[in-house]
Amino acid sequence: MRNNLKVLRAIKNISQEELANQIGVSRQTINAMEKGKYVPSTLLALKLARYFAKPVEEIFELEEND
């Protein structure tokens, strides 16, 4: 699964730590998601969508092998 969290963070000019604090997860979780090493739960994906005011589908995208 791909995502554009890093781009969205850059647009808002916030760090991984700031995003993590707003969402209620660790900075390492944000880092792992950005690197594609962690697939978020539905709850976490929805929290991110709410935070960025975007549909989940604009943040996360399935890859062909998903």
C-alpha cells in the first residue's frame, strides 16, 4: 500500500512527531507508514483522513500486489 503522508505533512509544514502527537501514535509509526513498512488500521487511517481533511483514498492507495 502506498501513501502520500510525507507530502501531506510537508504541505502542512509539520514534523512526524507533531503528526504523531495529533493522531495519538508514536513518531516511529508515522515513519514506518511513510516508508511503506506499516499498514495502518482502519481506525488510524480514518484519524489521518480526518486530520488532513481528505478522503482515505486520497491518502492511501493499493498497489497491484495488495
